[in-house]
Amino acid sequence: MIVKKTINILPLEDWYSDIVWWRMKFKKIDTIIIIVLIVSTTLFLVKADYISLILPNVHTNPSGKNNTTVTPLPIERVPAPPTSLVPAYRRDVSPEDEGVHFNDLRTSREWWYFNAVFTDDSSQLKDWAIAVSFNHMARGDLFGTNKPDLLVVSILGNNSETYGGVVNKEHYLGILKDGTLIAGTPGVKVEFEDSWAEGSYPRWHVHVQKADVDAAHEIMIDLDFTAKSLPVWALGSHVIEKSDSEVANYVVLGCDVSGTVTIDDETYNVKGTGSHEHSWTPNAIRKLFIGGWDWFSLTLDNGWDIYAANYLPSPQAISGALSSLDPFGTLLITTDRGETITELKDVNLKITQRDEKVFPLVRLPSEFSIKADPSINPLYLISQSLLYGTKTTLSGDISITHATNHIWKFPTYIGMKIGYCVIDGTVSWTDDDGDHQVPIHGIGVSWNMRALL
């Protein structure tokens, strides 16, 4: 028996449809694989910061429907004034420079300042200001007292809140007993009872605890200062041998400041911008020759920082008449947290308003007009053009809205004021791009000190 096997041969069009189906199936698989590869590669590159995703802003209209639009953020660039040529040796601070100098018989007073304004949006004390200073004074500065070691703490709110003050205690010249303020070297190593500051460029920590500066409030402070640029020497009789100089002052501008401030058991996280300053002077500079000083550390809304200091000869009648000729006046502007400096030496700081009398003949200042213009004095115009490399001018007003004060009366006659200050004005200059005038506004910390007689 012969069995015939039947083979079904599909028509040509059926073969063609099967081939098309299989091709489409493989194409879908390939497409899926390609999409997976693209997505995974993109995510990898985003995480590795090789590319960034630009997400659209989604706006909801009153009808409840989402309207997706891409809104580019405007970039507003503020022009920067010409920078001064600051020699490298004026930006070189060693750990020995940061350390103590008053153990030298030639040096009688030494101050370490830490100041900040909490301008960061994340700060729980937004737009508050703070000042902490450890001061070793000469015995003749506070005549009639054996308590020349000072701790200054001032916490100032943007709605006239005022905490802190000044406390001064004994220091000793004897071998067997140290003073209340103790300092060491290298680096910043200073303590006043339970409060202290420690560190070395570019980082310092400031701690205030159990400080008897405010009888009505308990205060505790822990702040980290981190420099974003090199320090700059603002004053010194031998700037090349800074640590051996009898008169010296350097400042670190535009520091990052973060930490906590505790007031009456309530702790606040704070963040902002600040400055750190260190200065020392010899026994030869006495109240007889220097009648006081005005000092400002300011942070502007546009990100700039300004440092200004003006030393006044004594007596005050002379210092008021000669303020425009003060040879010690200094003004520093930085637009990049201290990386570059615009330095003005022709500073005219004039008092326009004073507080109520704190002593029969003297009132501490509360408002100033400030002007730095080389055209006022031809000698300044020449020196600023050649030495400092800029014809920049600054004009404005500084007002001290509230402050902590301390007055030493008979027989010392000294007044000290640490305030919350506001500046409004303009910075102007001319360069290859033409004339520029930038309005400035900002807040900061002020120090004013006066010999009351």
C-alpha cells in the first residue's frame, strides 16, 4: 500500500505576509532596546553632571488646566568697578600673623573681630547681624580700672531687636597669673572664660557661652567662618614684616558664615556672609593721640562687600575739622567675596547726626555721609591712579538704626557702640565701556569708639 504524503504549499502572498509580520516584530524589539539604551544613558549622564535637564514651568490657569511654558530666567549682570593692583605681600597672612602679639612688650593692645549678616534665605534669623570680638586693651586705655580684657557680643535683628553688650575683666602682667583673655599662637587661639575662637586660615570657629554680656538674656553662639579668598593688609607700618610691625591690621572679606545662635533657650540656624579682622597697636598710640574710630563691615544686596575704617585724631574738635584729611582712612570694595579688591584711600566720613548725649560734652554718631572721590584732593588723584590703579568714586549715607552701647565714665571717659547699619549710595567709574553708576544698598555691622574727653 502506497501512502501519499501531501505537502501544503502556501500561496506566495501568505509567505509574504508572514515575513512582514516577523519583520515588524523584530523592529518593535529593536525600538524598545534602543529606547531603553537612550533613557539609561541619559540618566547616567545627568547623574554624572555631564548634562542637565531643563524642566518647563507648569502654570495652572483659573479653569484648572495646566499650561506648560518654558520661562527662561533673566540674567542681570551688574558691571564691576576697576580693581586695584594689590601686591602679593599684602595678601599673605601666616599662622604666626594670626596668633598673639600682645605678649611682646612693644604691643599693648590686640583685637580679634568676627562679624556677619545672615542674608541667606535659609537663615532663621534672616537679615540679622552679629559681632563677636576678643579685645586685649592697654592699661591706660581704660584708665582707673584693672579690667582691660574685653569680650564684645552683639546680636542685632532687622526689626530693632538688640541682645548682648560688653564685659571687661582683669588681666595681669605678673608671671604667676594669666589674664581673663588668654591667647596663643600659631593661628587664632583666644579665649575669654567659656567663650573662645580658634582656627587658622581659611577656617575659624567662634563659640560664645555663659557670657555675662546681657543680664536680661541667655546667649549662646556657634559659628563657622570659611574664607573664600585671601586676606588683605589694610594697615601696617612695616607691611613686608607684618608680624614684626607695631601697627598692623588685616581683614578677610566675604567669608561664608553658618552655625547656630541661641537666645533664651531658642536655637536658630543661621547662614550668611561675614568678615574676620585682626589688629594690634603699640603702647605709643594712646588716647592722647587717637580720639576714636568709625568702622563698618557691609554686605550689599548685589553680592558686593564693603569694608571702611576711619581713625580720628584727638581731641574731637580737631578730628571733626580734619576728617577729610585723615591719612588713616581706608575703604575696600569687593564684588567677588574678596578675590579682587578696589581700594580707595581718599575717604571723607562725615558725621551728620549724633545720639542723645552719653556724657556732658559728647554724643556718639548715628548717621554718616561717606565720600571717596580722588578729585577732591589732587594728591589723592595722583596716588590713587598710580598706586591703586582706579579712579572709582563712592558716595552714600550710612545710618545706624540700633546698637549695643557701653560707656566707661569717670575716670576712663570712653564710649563704645556696636550697631546695625544700612548703606545707600552709588559707586561710579569710567572705563573703556563708558561711564558707569551702580546704586548700592546693604546692611552690616558698625563699630564706633570715642574718647569722651
